Amino acid sequence: MRSHQLTSPPEWSSYLLSSSNPFRPYILPFLSYTSILKAYTTPLLNALTQKPDLATLALLLLILFLSLKILNMLLSTVMFWLRLVSKVLFWGSLAIVGLWMWTRGPEGILEDLGYWGRAWTEEYKYFADRANQRMAKGTQQPYCSASGWN
């Protein structure tokens, strides 16, 4: 009984290239591509190893390129969520206004707008009068003093 051992690489390579391998027609084109790739990459790798400054520069450029790609992905993600939130807010507010118009009707909307207009006008007049009184007394104080809030 033979134990299950891994076969050595020469056995695998000889099997891959043997005529009994059913996948040989698919493997041979791949091997030709790897030889072409090896022919182009070997001079490049030799140049990089003979000139370490060039290798350092290439590595720096690669790191810069990858970091910019990651930053671009992050920016795209943030912009997606900002656009999504703005669209949800716009369409949600449009739906709320439509629901308000549906439930209150035209007369109810005019009543509500009149009430809110009067309330805002009263508040504006109150604060304007208060500011005018302070200016007339000459006791214009900052909103926050050393002793605490006014």
C-alpha cells in the first residue's frame, strides 16, 4: 500500500506536458503566454535589481498610485452616501408636504401658514424691541460674560 505523498514538481510538469494528459491542448497556449510574459518581464526585473534607486522610485510610485485609488474609492463612497441622504431628505420632505396638503386641505394650509407667520412676526418684534431697549439704555452687554450667561 502506497502512502499519500505529494509528488515532486518534475513529475507534475512531465505529466502536464505528456501526450496522455487530456488538458494538454488547453495548457500549451497558456505556457506560450507565460514564455512571452517571461521574455518581457526578465529585462525589466534585471534593470530594477541592478539599479535599486529605480526600484525604490517604482515602489514609491506604486504606493502613491494605490493610495490615490483607495482615496478615490473613499471619496466615491462618501459622495454616494451624501447624495443618498440628500435625495431621501428631498423626497421625504416632499412626501410630508404632500401628506400635509392632503390631510389639511387648501383652507387648513392657509390657516397654518397664517398662524406660523404671526408667531414668527411676534417673536421677531419681541427680540427687535429688546435689542432696541438695550441700545437705548446703553447697556449693550455680550451674550456671555465672565460671571456666566446673561
